[in-house]
Amino acid sequence: MELGNLQSVRKSIKVVDATLRDGGIVNNFYFTDEFAKALYAANLAAGVDYMEFGYKVSKKLFDVTKFGKWKFCEEDDIRSVVGENKTDMKISVMSDVGRVDLATEVLPKKESVIDLYRIATYVHQIPTAIEMIEFCNKMGYKTSCNIMAISKNQESDLKNALEEVGKSPVDIIYIVDSFGALYPEEIRRVADMYLEVGAKYGKEIGIHAHNNQQLAFANTIEACAKGVNFLDGTVCGMGRGAGNCFTESLLGFLKNPRYKMDPVLGFIREYMKPLSKTTAWGYDVPYLLTGLYNAHPYAAIDFLKAGRTDYEKFRREILGENEF
Amino acid sequence: MELGNLQSVRKSIKVVDATLRDGGIVNNFYFTDEFAKALYAANLAAGVDYMEFGYKVSKKLFDVTKFGKWKFCEEDDIRSVVGENKTDMKISVMSDVGRVDLATEVLPKKESVIDLYRIATYVHQIPTAIEMIEFCNKMGYKTSCNIMAISKNQESDLKNALEEVGKSPVDIIYIVDSFGALYPEEIRRVADMYLEVGAKYGKEIGIHAHNNQQLAFANTIEACAKGVNFLDGTVCGMGRGAGNCFTESLLGFLKNPRYKMDPVLGFIREYMKPLSKTTAWGYDVPYLLTGLYNAHPYAAIDFLKAGRTDYEKFRREILGENEF
């Protein structure tokens, strides 16, 4: 199969901007309405294919006074930004397994401007994820299955999971390097594994990378070169811990004339640079260490919040070397 | 040839820490003596194979009142840090083509603690670079030829240059992505080209990457996987513009028990974090743009120094679109 090269266009590629969703983890989703509207306008003008507005989780499970609206993605809140969204940019939300009341909180597609439900799951939750996928599919939505933290899984377990997901009505299966632990050569191997399942069951493959080792962009474009079509980014890489692949890097890299950098560059100046003065995300030493040792970034987030700089001790903590 | 894998050790790999040299470009080489001594101690304890102290350029060509000592790397200045350097860490300096008076400023090896002269050259200067290599070689030094800004060269010109350098007495030929313009798949192709010449003439290959597109570490380890053995890094990536591959990332990535992260992590806390409060380097939007469009980073450095944030206009400036 001819996949193209650095000078060609592959129209099956889709850029997914997840700034409000993964970036929302950084600031508990407290974005201003102006920010969300400006980001929507920028993504639209930039040719971004999907904009993810946030999580769709149940208000019964989380204290609504402790999170901004994009933790919950109520239909009216999305519509206050996008209206009827009569554009060619699709809208996605993410739901963690077990965190949304499907029967009461997922509207039929014809009543919603949401196009894509992305179901975030760990390998051990796959059967529940598939139930959610089946439900959302029946309600008329496109769905993806985002299998998180795969760097912690045995390859054989992951293969089993992929087979189960492959048999489901899901449209897209995502490679998610939650810990920013994987190197490009590992990502290429993982991409091959996913693409094989994708070819077998007619599914698209996506990638969501984290920047702990400053490999998010590299891993994303390496996966893309293999045939992975759904590419996640966030503006300025805003996302949990070390953050993500930068949307602006992707837009610059892709040669499809559909993609324009300027709208996002303007958004960076007007919104992201001011935000970055009060809100911290992105690469730092403790994230390198959790990525390197394949550990959840929460340890690094706590380390930085506590104002710690004893990197050496932290390194031993992650490795469990203090436990002997 | 078995090159190893992510779990194995390849003893021919050498880590070259160029913090004083490439980082010196950021602060005109005004490092404190304490900083240089602490970096030497950290690199030594970390198992770094080569530490580059700075440039060796002629004091006749540059105003000595405008640069710190590591712009010139006088023998006595290096010795004030390393003494006789009775260690297994080697010492390197870099000389730009035509910027050092060989006859008066390069001592015979037996009078110097310097081990390696790295000759930085553009493709069109190769014959002069080879004269310098021959001179340094005769004086008893190991030499490398660092061909800069190769993303601006035609492949055929670069191949010719590599053949000429291959016939010289040089020990190491470096891939230098001065503009941070190259993607991993390009780096792999370039690495193959260099490694072929290396195999033909018995030369080692090295890589010096820049982080404009946040690809410096990715490109370095991808080249390494191909067989490139000399890997440049700088602590916290300190270097011109967007900076370099991070030494600490390399030390974490490499599985040789020789390499220890803790000494460098301590150095980051004690020296790099304080320095970063007064001195700016590293990834930012304008560097992404010069990398993406294969332009010299000086435009981005000027842009940031001028306090500009009109990224869109800057993008058109780099592309020359204002010239029509």
C-alpha cells in the first residue's frame, strides 16, 4: 500500500485537537467561554478535522462545583460555542469507562451536535468499553476505543483486547501512550499491531501521545507514516503532566493544503501564552523520569506541586528502590 | 550486523556533553568557574564519554571582552577545571573553519589535555576543513568533521563532501541538523548515507540534533539505532535557539550501566534551574517555524529578543512571502 511521503497528501489523515479535554485536566476545565469560542474558531479556520470539547462524565460522580463545564460537556454548553456546527469540523467528547450514565446522559445523535464518542478504557475494562461503544453506536454516533496506558500491558493481553475491540462496531481504535514511555521504534511496532487489526476488521487507527520524553510529536508522525490516520494534538501541547503532541506541529508537518497554521498561531498569542503564565504544563525533569520508568505521571505532578527538586530521590521512589 | 535493541548495551556508543559549547552560544560563554567545575564533576560521575568545553577560536578574530573564556578554550583555562584529567572522560573543543590560527593556537597533543578537535564546516568549506583535520591529526589529536546545516544541501553535494572527508584522516563524521529541520525518517536516510561512508573508510558517525520541532532526542536515538555511535547532548538541552538533545534523556535511554542519571539530575537542580531563570533557551513557537521551514534560527532568536509575538507575519517572513 502506498502511504505517501513527506511531500504528498494523504486525505484519510484526521487531526484531532484535544486541547479542551486533555488541557482541561491541567486546570480542572476552567476555561473561559471566550477561550473555548476562540479555540473553536481557530481550529475551524486551521482545517482541524475533529475538536474534542472535553469529557462526558456523570454529574452524579463528580462535584460540579470543582470542575469547569468541559468536564461534563452538556449539550447546551457545546451548542453555546458551536450552534448547530454547520461546518466540516466534527465534534468529539471522551467518556471514561463507567463514568457516564448512558441511558440518561447520552442523547440520540439526531438531538446532539456531538459526532464522535471516544471511550477511554484500560485493557482490563474492555468488555465494559465495548458495551459503551455498542450503546453509542446504536445511538447514532461514531465511536473510538482509546486503550490507555498500553506501555503497562503485556503484548499478548493487548492483542486479545484488540481482537475483542475489532469485533465491536467501533470505528477507530487508538494507540494511547498515557505515560509517554514509548520510543519511536516501539510505537512503530505497536502501530503495526493495531494496523493489522484495523485491516482485519475495517477500523481506523489513531494515536494519542504524551510528551514526557519529548517524543510526542515524533511518535505521532512515525505512527502516521505507518498508516495511523487519527492524530491527536493539543495547542502548545497543553495536557496532563508533560502534555501532548502540539497541534501546531502537526498542522505544519502535514502537507494537505486544508491545514493552515496561522489561525492556531494567533490563538497561541492571544490565549495560550497568557494562560501559560498562570497554568503549568509541559516537559520537565520529573516527567522525563516517569516516562522513562513507565510510571503514571501523577507522581511527577505531585512532586512539582510540592515544590520538590530532589530528582534523585524521586527517581528511586518511582523505581521502588526505597522499598527494600 | 547486530546493533542491539532497547534492552542491550552497545559499548561503541559515546555520549558527548556539549553544554558549555552549544549552551555557551546562549550566554556568550559567561559560565562561572563553579558551573564549569560542577558540570565536569557531574559528567564524569555520570559516565559521559566526552565533555566539550567550548570553541577554540582565535582571540585575534573575536573581542575577548565580549565573550567568556569557553569561546577560546585556552589550555590553562581547561586545566583549571580538569587538572591533568586523569579520568576516562575525554575532552573536546570545537573549531569553526578558518577561525583558529592552527600554527600558534593548537598545541601538540602531548602539551594539551584536549583529546578531540571537532571541526565545524559547511559543505562548501570542506577542503579547508580537511586541511584543519590533517593539521590536528598530525598534532596528535582525534578529530571529527561536523558538517553543518545539511538540511540546506543537495544530497549529491553532501555525498561528494562525505567522500572527500572519508578520504581524510578524520576519526568521526557528524550529522548536524543545525536548523532542527529534519524528521526522523529523514534522519534515518541521512544516517544510512553517513554510515555507508563510515563503513567504506573506517570512520565513526556522530549526530548533533536541534530541538526546533522537539525532535532532537527522537532523531538522536533513531540515528543511534541505525549505528550512529557519537551522540551529542546538552544538559536541559541548553543550546542555540531551541537547543539540543537533552543529555539526561540520553543517559536515561542508554542501558549501559556506565551511565548514571543522578549526577546530572543534581547538576540540573543546583545549576541549570537557577541559570534558566535568567537565561532563555529551548523550544518556542518561532523555533518551530524556522525548523519547519528549514531556516537559520537567528531569525527566531531576533524575533524573541525584540519581544515580537506576530507569529503569522514571522512565518511569512521566513517563507519570503513578503518579498513578492
